[in-house]
Amino acid sequence: MRVENIAARVETSFSPRDVGPAAVTVRAVNPIDHPDWDALAAAHSNCSLFHTTAWAKTLVAAYGYAPVYLQAEEAGSVRSLLPLMEVNSWLTGRRGIALPFTDECEPLYRDTGSARLLMEEALELGKSRRWKSVEFRGGSELFPGVPASLSFYGHSLNLEGGEHRLFARLESSVRRAIRKAEKSGVTVTVSRELDAMETFFSLHCRTRRKHRLPPQPFAFFRNIYEHILSQNLGMIAVARCHNRPIAASVYFHRGARAIFKYGASDDAFQQLRGVNLVMWEAIKWLAREGVRTLHLGRTSIGNEGLRRFKLGWGAEEHRINYVKFDLHQGAFVTDTDEATGWHNRLFGALPQSISRMAGAALYRHCA
């Protein structure tokens, strides 16, 4: 799949560019070719793996998206960074997303002025590239008074204080589930190997079928392995009972921050509470690795069961607000969360092999 280097082309059209009395220079870059991108991103305390070149490489390799990341400089000092990718789809149109398949990816900034400038430049870039829209999956505070296009619950877990304190913060039902799994002979291994990803994917297909959704293609998860897990930036926790995999989860981590990205399980063994033991063993492993905060991902507002599950771990809840500007209408717009709908009935009726083919064909268009 050919990937256009949009950043190189954009750089000749509007960057560097001096804007306003502070003479802030805006530049479009491809982080994969930028030797200092990860260091610049890591200088911000809220930097997550989603901001890094590892995630950019994963999205480019798996889906062919074109990175056009923006940075604002003042007097030679980088003030703000905005990860952004062009999704060019014959099915859903050409648009900018910051960033595809992320739960939350806020701009990194030292001052609101330069951050707002990057947002404005993203809209100008969209006009020049004839995008349908630009979607920001974080940074809604930079658009005061603008309605969120989509809202989700976010949950963050503080991993500091030691194992006993972490266990004490769990709801009693979660503690009982962990003990039940242990008494039932469930064991958990942590791995960064490809065979663990293959095990996860098998469970992932089962879980997506239960939810009446097609699975993401294995090529996507293989790229996660190649660009994230093999670089020691993530891991997979797998629960087994009598050597049979019953639950697995994928985590990303960089520095003091980690993300629970994907979870899957075999519903036939739900009573063994492997999902709970996987999360608990992952929490302990991440804490030993020096991780201080675990982001548990986004949760649809209407998914009260998943929300209660995450709150049961002692997590703090916050709102994740996306902001979307429709370039054809010239206005901010609202969307509908399509986690459930008519498509569930369609995909639920498909044979598993056809559902996997549908996922391989459709996910790059969804972003």
C-alpha cells in the first residue's frame, strides 16, 4: 500500500510560518522521519504511547494512513505538538483524525496560545487537502463553548502505593473474583511474544462475535507486536485454566503511563473470573515496572456494565470529549456513538470467516 508523505508536501505550503505578535512558527512533520519526535513528546507529562512514533508506525503499516503531525515553535523552542493523520477512504471520505483508533490523544502543549494555533492550522490544512472534517480526540478545553461531537467515560488508575494498598482499593466483588480465579487454578502469564498475540487474537474473535462485531484484522495486531510489543512498549497478559486460554488483555506502556487497550475472553469460562485475574496480574506487573498511571480506555456513556467494571478497580472517572469540525459545513458538529446499532444484527448473522473478512476490509475506512 502506497503511503503519501503529506508532511513533506505541506511543509512547502505553510511551514515554517510566522503567526501573530509572538512569531510562533508552525511546521508539519512526519514523526517517523523526525529524529527528535519521541523526545519532544516525552517532555510533556501527559504524553502517552499514542503520541509516539511507535503508534504512528503501527497505523501507517497496518492501514496506510498518512501522518502529518504539527508542531509550534517559538524562538527555537517547541511549544506544542499535535499528532494528526489523514485517512483517505473511498467509503468514508478523506478526513483528518487526531488520532485514528485512539481512545484519547490530547495535544501536547506548554501554552494555550500555541496549542490553539495548531488546531487552527489543522483546519487550514484540512481545507487545502479537501478533507470532509477534522476530528480531535482530546483537547476540547481549547474550544470553549463548542459542543462535544462525542463523549465517553475515561478511567485512570493510580498504581502507586504498593500491592496491598492497590488490593485494598478494589471493590469487594472484585477482590472475591480474583480469589475465585486463583482458587480455580487460573494462572496468568505476561508476554511480549507473537504467539501471545496469536492467542489473544483467537479470544478477540470470540469476543467480537459475542458483541456482534467483526474483529480487527490480524495484520493490525501483528503490527502492534512489531512496533510496540517487540520494542518493550507493551505486553499481553493471558489467563489459562488447565493450559487452555480463557482471557487475555493487551497493554501499552511508556515511562510512567500505561494504557489498557484491548481485552478478550472465552465466555464459556466466565465463571472462572479470568478477566479479573488478568487485570490484577497486569496491574501488579505494571506497578513493578514503574508505571504510576494506568488508563483503562474509553467507555461508551450507555455501557453501564463496563463502566462499573472499571470503577470497581478504584479508578477515577473523567469525561473524554471529542471535537469535530465539518469543513463542508464550516461548523462544529455532533456525532452519534455507533457502538451499537443495526450493524450488530448484520454482523451477528455472518459466519465467523465472513465476519473476519469484513473486518479486514472495513476497519481502515472507520479509523
